[in-house]
Amino acid sequence: MKITALLVMKWQGDSNDPVILAIASDLTQFGYFQRSAAKEFIVFLGRTVAKRTPPAQRQSVQHQEYKVHSYNRNGVCALGFMDDNYPVRCAFSLLNTVLDEYQKNFGDSWRNALADSTQPWPYLNEALVKFQDPTEADKLLKIQRDLDETKIILHKTIDSVLTRGEKLDSLVEKSSDLSIASQAYVLQAGKENQPVLHHIISLQEEDGIKGMAVSLWRKFALQKLLLTLPS
């Protein structure tokens, strides 16, 4: 069981992108040169799901090897990137606690947020470590009696969350969260029907200095190729 990232965002309706209020991530499963691409993808996917989670809604979105759990409480949205084995009730119990702590620490200051925050929030990093063990989140369920699992909306794919006519590839190409190289990773993984983050990990397969050199060369080659394509 694994939590890869926790995020808190300001929801701004379904026509404006959410603003990041806090983020904590554990990217140790990725190689050093792949971590920035992995984090960019997590931010992109988190923003995509948060934008489509209206107030008072809880939903879980399956995207390849991850479940993205999202809970919007009065315009503040907490998200968790967990693997399939992390219990859904525990995930939402954790998100509920994160929102409680955020409200306690920051009150309504989030309403004035206009741009993504780059300031670390120590509690979120601590929660990311502590709640890797879902039994810790399970203890919270004894306190949070209002969590009704039947009210959680489950989506089998990210496509089912998107508005009719929207395509994930199109959102990837337009996203300011993804660098050119990260866009290429995501699009190529989709063409190969391969989980995106596993695709990023696969770039690490070569050993030692040779592996680093090949990885950097691939990134440079992708950037160069995409820059030559017509817009």
C-alpha cells in the first residue's frame, strides 16, 4: 500500500483551474532524473480531477496504476494519490482530516489565493508519512461517523470524469503544468497503452552513468522533435 501524494487545492468552478494551496509527495520510487516529470504529471492529474469535483462531492478516479481520491468541502479540495490496495474509506477519512487541519491552521485565507503556493505545510508532509499505514487512517473512522462510502462516486477511468467532448490527450497538450518532455512521456505512454508513471520508471532501466546519459538524451531528443512540429 502506498500514498504517493497529498494535495490541497482551491476550487474555482468548472471553468477555471484550481489553485494549489499545499502539496506533499513521496517520489522515491522514481529515479532522480524522472522525479520532476512524475511530479508534474501528479499536479496535472490532480488539478484535472479537482476541477471536476464540485463542493460536497467525494469521488475516486481510477487512472491506470493509481486511484485519485478527491473531496471538495465548501471550495477547498483535498486529493490523495494512492495505489489500488489502499482502502477507499481510509483514504477519505485521511482527506477529511487534512481538510480539518487546513481549516484549523489557515482559516479562510485560502479564499484570497490567486496563484499556486510554494510554501511547504509541515503537517501535510507528516501526514504523508504517518498514513502510509492505512490502520492509522482507520483509527480516524471511529471519530468520523459521517463518512458514508455509498456516497462516494467511483470512476473507472479519468475519461469518465471529463466533460463530453474533452480528451485527456488534448488537456495534456494544453497544460501549463507539464513540460514538453513530460507531455511527450504521457502521450507516448497512452499510445503504448502503458501506465504513465510506469512509463517514466522504464526510462531508468539502463544502469549507472550510461543510464543517466540515455535518459537525458531521450529527454533532449523529445524536446527537439516536438519543437519542430507545427503548432
